[in-house]
Amino acid sequence: MLVQEEDYLFDTEFTIATKTIHKTCDQAYGAVNPPIYMSSTFELKDVDSFGKGYFYTRCGNPTRTVVEEIVAEIEQNNYAIAFSSGMAAIHCVINLLKEGDEMLAMDDLYGGTIGYLKAIAMEKHGIKVKFVDMTNIDEVRKHMNQNVQLVYLETPTNPTMKLTDIKELCQVVRQIKNNVIVAVDNTFATPYLQTPSNLGADITLNSGTKYLGGHSDIIFGTLSCRNKELHDALFKISYLTGGCPSPFDCYLVTRSLKTLEVRMKQQIKNAYILAKYLESHPKVEKVLYPGLESHPQHDLARKQMRAGGAMISFYIKGGAAEAERMMKGLELFTMAVSLGGVESLIQIPAKMTHSGLTEERRQELGITQNLIRLSAGLEHVSDLIKDLEHGFKNI
Ligand SMILES: Cc1ncc(COP(=O)(O)O)c(C=O)c1O
């Protein structure tokens, strides 16, 4: 299938490559890559220098500063904080709240985030979390009130690819409470495809384990924001709770960010071709991909994203048995959770990433036994199609 950039990119002009490639030159010797400062502590010049500059790596490290500056810039924010995982970044944001505070959370979130909100935020810390379908802005309006401190969402969602209109959501919640904090988990979209800060979000968050790292070799997290006061509050939580990344991992993410745009472009192209192939396949019931015109929120995708992304979910005809036989027939796709790496991954959310939800909840969200999620990698797309064909023949 011959496709042009215009087919799979809604905005062919946008670029972040220069920013990710040219921000890493080392001041001391002009090395084009930043040194890895593998040091937990730093010599203090005198007793008064404690707490100023770098003094202890949990509170800051020069290799970490490089990745934080790049992330802040490409997310069009002023500050960024790097973490040892996406969950550590999420933990940091939720810790802005205290017992009795209220938050609205998208009803369709990464399973680990839902688990954290229920088992830690609600049960242990007494935070009141209301799960709301944010694709429906009237639902947000209905549940928003003066006590809500934080509105937390993902768009697109995992695995059903639902979108929330970030701009409209920010306007609606701020009409009710001006200083409510809006945080967007941008993991599926990445800074290349979506800039929540320009749409009104206060915090942009990433599981850097996914596209930012891009090679399935590290666990990492980031958040970024524009407001200094908010940054200072988040930074304090980050160093007191200790989810800081290793300088080596910061180096790896800095390295990977240089190819984020080129990887994303190719992965999106592959995903678009795969989505079209799947959509026309007789054994597929429905494809969920924001880049397809058949996606119910395709217009919104065009408005707030720069392409449909590299994640696809699809329902195959049949049930659990058919989905499993399809998976068994694959040789190239790796059956694994996670996403965003150079290799194509595939999984059954009901059995894997979303197995922690009740069957009833999965049904409500559309996470049925015949739903398959794939992360398009960088292999030649015709090899990926051949592999899916093997899978379908196995049903
Ligand atoms: C959308 C999303 N947010 C956050 C996380 C958590 O990130 P990590 O696994 O890096 O802690 C994940 C993990 O899969 C995710 O998919």
C-alpha cells in the first residue's frame, strides 16, 4: 500500500527533532553527548553550599537536568521532573492532594493508575476519587465542584482509544473552579503528537518507559508544567518520596529523544497501514484507531493530535478462543505488555493489562475477550501484515 505523509500525519510541518538533537552538548569539552554523572553525592565547596546546586542525586543530577530541559521544551512547558517510572510521576501528582480532597479521574485509565487511585489514594490516604467518562463533557460538568483539586485524564485511552477534548475540558472545569489543576497522561500520544500545555493542561505526564525511551530497555517517567509554584510543590514531593531515575537511564532517554520524531513518524505510518489492513479484514469486527475516519472521534483527533499514533486496538470476530488462536499463530509480533518500543508488541488487554478490573467493568469499557491491542514497531510493514495473516489463518 502506497501512502503519503499527508495520509497518516494531520500536521506534516510540526517538528521537535532539532530541539531533541541539539540540546545535549557538554560545556566542559564540547562532547556532543552529555557525560553520565554516576555519582550519588557531590563535593561541597563550603558548609554554606549545602542545598545549592547539585549536592545529592535524589535531589538533582546534571545528566538528569539535560533530559528534563529537553522534555520541558518539547512539551512546551517551563519545568520538567524525571522519575524512575511513570508510576512514580503519577504518585507525585496525586500527592499534591491530602486527605478529604477530591479529584476527578477519567474512567478509562491505565490499569496501574486505577489500581493506585483505589488502593493507595482512596483506601490509604482518604482522597475522594470520582471516575468520570470525560469523553462526555456534560459528565465532567455534572461532577465538577468547588472541592475538586485535580482533574486527571489520559487521551487517547488504553486500550479503547477514547479521546477527551483537553481544551474544552479545561474551559469547563475552570468555569466552575478557576485554580483546579488539570493533569494529562500523554504517554500514548507523546510530545510529538499532542501538546496538552497549549490546550490548557497544567501538568503533562509520560511513562518514559514507552515512546520516550523507545527501545523497551528502561523504566522511566516524566512530568512537566509551566507554573513555578506548581513545579516547586511537585519537586518537593519528588525528592521526598524518592522516585528519582538513575543518571544512566537519564542518558538513555536523552539519547532516545533524538530519534523520537523519526521513530514516531515511521511507527505511525506502519500503524496507519496496519489499521487500514485490519479494517478491511473479514475476520475483524472493528478497529479502534484515531487516525481512521471510522473512529468516532476522528475529528477531535485531527483537532488536538498531529496524527493517530502508533497504537491500535481491534475486535476480532469471535471470542476468547479466537483471540488466543490468533495470538498463537504469530511469529514476529512479540506477545508482551508495554508499548512504544521499536519492536511490535501484541496483547489481549482482558487477559493481561486490564485483568485486574472486574469482568463487569471490562464489559462497560468495551474491554472484551476478543479485543486485541498492538503497538506498531519499526519492522517492515509488509512483514507485520504477513505475520497478522498467519495469525488470522490460525483461527
Ligand atoms: C498510559 C500509561 N501511563 C502510565 C503507565 C505507568 O508507567 P510505568 O510502567 O513506566 O511506571 C503506563 C504503563 O504501562 C501507561 O500505559
